[in-house]
Amino acid sequence: MADRNAALTPAAPLTPPKKRKKAKQPLKRYAVFFFLPTAAAFTLAFLAPFLWGIFLSFCEFFTITDATWIGLDNYRRALQDVGFLYSFGFSALFTLVTVVLINVAAFFVAYALTRKIRGSNLFRTVFFMPNLIGGIVLGFIWQILLNGLLGLYGTSLAASTAYGFWGLVLLTAWQQIGYMMIIYISGLQNVPHTMLEAAKIDGATSWQTLRKVIIPQVRPSITICTFLTLTNSFKLYDQNAALTPNSLPYKILEDGSHIKTTATIAKNIVDQFNENYFGTDGIAQAKSILFFLVVVVIALLQLYFTRKKEESA
Amino acid sequence: MKKRIALLLSILLTLSLTALAGCASKQDGGSDSSSGKVYYLQFKPEQDQQWQDLAKAYTKETGVPVTVVTAAEGTYESTLKNEITKSNAPTLFQVNGPVGLANWKPYCYNLKNTALYQQLTSPEFALKEGDTVYGIAYVIETYGIIYNKTLLQKYFDASWSSIKALNGIKDYNTFATVVREIQQHKKDLGIAGAFTSSGMDSSSDWRFKTHLANMPLYYEYVKDGITSTAAVKGTYLDNYRTVWDLYLDNATVPRTQIASKTGTDAETEFATGKAVFYQNGTWAVNAVTGDGKLSADELGILPIYIGVEGEEKQGLCTGSENYWCVNSKASKADIQATLDFLEWVVTSDTGTTALAEEMEFTVPFKKAKESVNPLVKIADQMIKDGKTPVKWVFSTMPSEAWKNGVGAALTAYAQGTGQWKDLETAFINGWKTEYQKVHG
């Protein structure tokens, strides 16, 4: 208040410190207006459903407003579900394969395209393009392509778990290599020329330069890319749902129930939710909370380890 | 200057938010609740337009607003789950039979003392438990093996055919003979196969994991004199296998390729005269007739024979998986408005005409008009001829998971990647497991 009064008094001269204060004011004063819409959207669309979801995972419910508390029963049933554990393994293996494949491939594509090759801009654009197509569309396109190819040999994606698995690997790699490539390119371009020159003068081979100079310098990019591919692959749903919609083939168990052998963990949860009998929604909810915790733990561990490497480098 | 821009921006943001909120609330409270309103969450995409038109006609006549929203099979349950928790919930929804009802019972208004229930031609078309009427079937449908009359006539007229008229097809053996001879001479007939592709894509697999599976199940129930069971025996599973093999080995595509074939594939093959036989029902007529497709009088329908004794007297599969339920948690005015709307649909001239002639439904209500559907007419004739309709007992199948297991086993068997005994396991043991899971 005192400030405003002072400003209004014509006699008061405008001194530099006051001016600085004044420049800060609008942002402070209107911060809440800028903050509110985002905060409201975040609360409405994320925080509230998330907290409600945690609550529901301890309930038996069919519609979300009509829930009865049953404690840990949903978690017990989720962990006893062999299909869930299988999908967990499927996703873990898939993540392992794609993280290695995508990062190695993306790095070498980026490395090649930062050499002085003719048309490297064109290549960069083309490699990046698959990333612009949505997951569902990609899944359907690859389903048609792969079934067309397998059809020549009298078989289809639904015939074998291996087809479904490697089809998904192929699709995901094709989609994500371009994106990771861009990150690696920016990393590679930041390697100081002086260091490369020094290595050259010292007589380092290009392999030695790559291992001892370039890779340590692009560690931050490696952290980002590993982090992105790891969580992307583990949470994968769209591509899986479109490529192998029924998650065939099934393994029929002795008691007549089945395991969907090409379902990722997210697909398993959605399918559980859609099973439509009383009680199944609670199990699906418990599964998704477990899934969330695992993703959080993996992501944190991974961040911790790569950070450590960056510091020691 | 900066200050003004900041102010302007924040005002804009706040305004847009209030505008959004305004839109939302407008949708919620758009109609006058004192007179009631109807919100029908509908299940059949084929009839969406007809329901929209009917709703408009009703609003014009009475002023009561009727909203019709269609969510197709596969998304219906999840849409309903979402919608029913909203303040503006559906007042009228559907369940597919006793298994579907189990979930929705708390939301079903007792229809016992309603005009709608009085209009039913027989109480057996209601979903009842004791004295409570939870749902009312509004459409009776029929399925079997739809055939192309023109092509089948070509077969009868051919020098190499061993069966010369339609009445020669009276059981599994005679039907299989026709199918195999057609497949052998498919080039002479200018077709790609006797049967359309038995697609196991989710748009088509219900024809086999649910509708075809109804056959062995029905005969088992008849033999044991029951109407539902907690543990199925699988007495007629060998017959199921025989028919499935017949479908697979005499089709437009090799049996190894059915996993990716869709409902539309089979529909197109049949509509363009590439195949003679197509297992589907009365609802499929619109999709296969019209410009560049078949004409309605080219369609015929045969019972699905599976080689059971006495099947010469067997008719088509007739039943319902479409039951109307009124949301008991809606306001009193809305419930009344919904009941009035339904009464109008099944008794008024506009309503009954729309049901019979536009939606081509056979409805189990007293004032119903005769459906114009060509297959319905054949089905009615068969009943008059003394054939016994096969009941839709698939509504007693324990769960979707059970059907999926059977479907996956059918696919694997067809491709040669699985054994028939997997199907038996999924069918018999799976029934028990799923039944226990669902019934606690």
C-alpha cells in the first residue's frame, strides 16, 4: 500500500530501486491467475481421479460411486492372477529388448548423421517421421503389414507368441528410434570440437574417440533416452492393443482359464477392467496401483544410477 | 504495458474457464426436470438412426425430450458404467440377459406394474426373479445359416449335384454333402468358397464362440432337462468340432488365415456372391442387401445342423439378448417419462411402424406389426411348419472371459497351433472356473 501511495504522489521522484520493485509486481500480483487454471486442470484431471483410484483399489465396486471397502483383498487376488504375472514378465522382457535396441540403433543413426553425409537433413526428417503417427494407427498398419507377410507362409500374428512379441518390438523400435535419434544428435553436436581435435592430434582411432571422448560427453542424452524408452516400453498399451487386439494365442490352463500370451501389463489391466463381472473392477484398480508403483520405482532407480555415472564421468 | 498484457491474459484465461464450466452445466440442466426426460443408451449401431428419428417424433408429439446415445457391443458396458454415475444418467439402458443383469440389478426399476409389461405377449420375454421384473426383451432375433438363393439354385440345377431341392437338406449329413460338393465345384459356380470366412477378429468371433457354441450347449441342456448349469459336461463337443471343421475346410480362405479376418470380410464375401453360406442372423440383412449387393428376396436361412439325432425337426435359433431396463436411481419424473416413452414405442402407430418396418424387428408386444425382414418371415414360416426353435442359451454362459477362452481355442485349433483338447479344457473346466469366479 505504501508503495502505491508513493507512486501516486506526483512529488515523489522515480528512483531506480522503486522502479525495479515495480517491474516485479505484475508477475507477483497475477501469479495466482496464471497458476489457477493449470492447478484446477491438474487437480480435476489428474490428482482427484488418482486419489479416488487409490481408494477404489481397496473396494469392491461396479460403478465408481458405489463402492464397498474390502481392504487388501483386491491386491491379494491381483497377485494370485497368473495372467497378470505373465504380462508383467512379458512387459519386462519387452522393455529390456527395446531399451537396448532403440538406444543402440538411435545412437548409431545419430552418429552417422552427424558425420558430413550428403542429405543428412533429409534422412533425419524421414527417420523422425514414424514418431508423428499415433500408436493405434501404427499398430493397425503393422498388423496389416505383418499379417500380409506371414500370410504368404500360411500363418498370422495370432499363431505364435513370438510373432506378437517381435512384431511389437519391430513396431516400437521403428516408431521411437527417430525420436531418440534427435536427442542423440543434439548431444553429439555439443561435443566440443577442441576435444575431438585434441584426440585426433594425440592419434586416437575413431573407435577410441567414440568410447573415450564422445560417449562420456553425451551421457546426459543417454540418461534422457534410456529414461524415456524404459518408461515408454513398460507402459506400452496402444501399439499392443492395435497390433494384437485379442492378445492371441492364449495358453489354456488346466482349470480352463487362460493366459493371453501377447498382452503387455497395461493391456492385462484394461482387459481385467472390461471383464464385466462384479468385483473385477477392484482387481483391475489394484493392479494399476501396483503397476504405478513399479513404474515409479524403476524410473527412480534408473535416474539414480545414471546420475551417478554422469557425476563420476 | 506488460502489466496490461498480463491482466488481459489472465482475464482471458479465467473467462475461458468459466465459459467451459458454463457449457458443461448447460448440458446438465438443459431440460425441464419437472416433466421428466428420457435418456436411452442404446446397444445396436445398425439401428442408431431409426432410434434418433423415433425420439424426434416423440418429442414433437409430446414435448418430452428424448436423447438417444449409441454405444456398440464391446464398449457398451464401459460406456454404461461411466454414464450411470453422472448426474445426467441414462434413464433407459440394456442388459444382455441373466449374466449381464447380475451386475445391474441395483439399477433396475421393477417393471411389474407397468403398461410395458402388460403389453408383452408372454411373460417369458421378461427377465424375472420371483415377483420382480428387471428387464423386458424388446426384440426377438433369429440366426442360422443364411444362404444365397440364386447360387444355391445353381447348385441344385447342376448336373454334378446329388441333392436337387431345398427340402433335401434336412440334417447335418445332407447339408455337409451340399457344402462339400459346392466347394469342389467352386469354379463352376464362380465363387471363392461355400462358406464365408469364419473370421476370428473380435468383430466376427462372437458368431462362433457364442452363437455356434449355443448349439452343443442347447442340446446338452435339452438332454439333461435343465435351463442353466454351474458345470457343463460338453456332451456334444464332438459335434461342435465337426461343424467347425466343415466351416473351415469349405470356406473362401484357408483355415490358417481366419485369425485376422473381420466381420466385414465375411459380409462382403456374401454380399458380392463370393460365397453361398454365411452364419449370421436377422440383423445382418441390411448389411448384405442394397446397391451392388444382394436383393432381399435372394436371401434364405437354414438351421444350423450339428448331427444330433432328430434334428430334422430342428428350427432356427431364436431368442433375445436385448432387454430394456429402467434406471431405478433416476428421478421419479424421469422414470415416469421413460415408461411413457416405452409404452408409446410399443403401442402407438408411429412406434410400432418404426420397430417393424424401419428397424425390421420382431417384437414380443401385443400391438406389434409384422416385420418386413425377409429372414424373419422365413423363421415364422418354419415355426408354423412345426419346427422347434433352438433357444438362445448362450445368455447363460458364465462370462466374457469364458467366451474369449473358447474363441482363442477355436482359433488355435483352426490354425493348427493348438489341439482340440484345449478347447475341451476351455469349454468344460473353464465354465466351472468362471462360474465360481462370477458367482463368488
